[in-house]
Amino acid sequence: MPVFRDDAPAEITAALQALPARSAVSVVAERLLELFTSGSIAAGTRLPPERQLAATLEVGRSAVREALAALEILGIVDVRPGSGTYLRGTASELLPQTLSWGMLIGEQRTAELLEVRSGLEIYVARLAAERLTDEELARLAEHLDEMADATDDLHAFVAADLAFHQDLARAAGNTVLLDLLQIVRSLLRVWVDRAVQDPDHAAIALREHRAVHDALAARDADRAASAMAAHMATASARLQSATA
């Protein structure tokens, strides 16, 4: 559970300024989004109440309410009745999510993003083979077990698959690489969730992940990169079929 600091709402209101009189709901949303994606506000932070935000920005509460509703639709904030409004993700998670709403990803752009993702994932596997700890290797094995138990529950399988790749990227020990992968994954997320469409796909993906894990366990960087390259080839083909 995230830890909420009592002074967080005060920090948020201090970072905001009154808006020009001509500003409307879109400008309120833009000002809030600029603050939320700056990285200065932690994920899970509870925002000040509408009344306080409206007073700080010198706008009506309805403008703040509509702006927060728009940000909730975009997945930026989480409105919990009776509790408050909370920032959902980190800056690296929020920015690509808003970008994905602002751009239409056609077939050519999707293919290019898949190429970028493949290159990043292959490099991640190489670095992780050289850097990951025994604890991180064990966590990856747990995700494999979760995938094996969920071959008939594709939603759970995809979640375990994603967790494997996320923890693998963390094990590579490169925060810039981790952020770049988060951006690409966010832009492709709507298609990635549909890429594994039947138990046969799940069985293939599981076998490919195990090959990556075996190479990581051997601390063999070349073998890990090759195993990930093979996985990315079939995963990208599945995803392109999903987009079609």
C-alpha cells in the first residue's frame, strides 16, 4: 500500500498558480497534467479536495471537477468516492499513457514500435544475465509458475507475462532503459493485451520465457539475448496478427 504524507496536498497546491481568467476546463487539466508528469508527485498521492484546488487555481469547482473527470478517463487519476482523488502512476507511466490517447497508431507505426521493443528487450536480457541477483532470478521463476498455472486463464497469463518482463527490466539495472520500455509498452498495451489469444499461444510463450530464464540462470548473456530475440520474433508476429 502506498504511504500518504500529510503534507502532500500542501505541496501540490503550492506548486500550482492561479490561472488566467480566460482559462477553461482544458487549461485546468493541462496545468494538473503538467504537475503530475513532472515526477515531483509520488504515485498514490492523495490530491487536495476540489474546493482547495479551485481556490488555488482561482476557478470554479465545476472546472476542477470536469478536469479531474477527464484525467480519470485518461487513467491519470483514480477517483474513490468517500476517500478522495489519487495520482495513479509514476511520471514514466503517466506520460506515455496520455500520449497513447493523443495519437493514432497505424500499422506502420505499430511495426516500428515492435522493432524498438524487440531491440530493447534483447538488450535487457543481455544486461540482466550479467547483473541480476539470485533473488531477482527467483522472482522471475515465480512469474513462470504463475504463467504455467494460467494457461487457461489468458488474462492472468498476460499479467504474469508482463510482470516477468517488468522485473527482468529492473534486473538490468538501467533506469533509462526501464523508462524507454515503459513508454513503448504503454503505446502498444491495447494490442499486447490481445496478443495471446488461445492456450496454444500461451504454451509457446511459456516455453520461450523458460528458455530466457534458463540462460539467465546460467549467466550466459549471449544465450539470453538469443532466447529473447526468438521470443520477440514470435511475440511480435502474434501482436501484428492481433492488430490486423
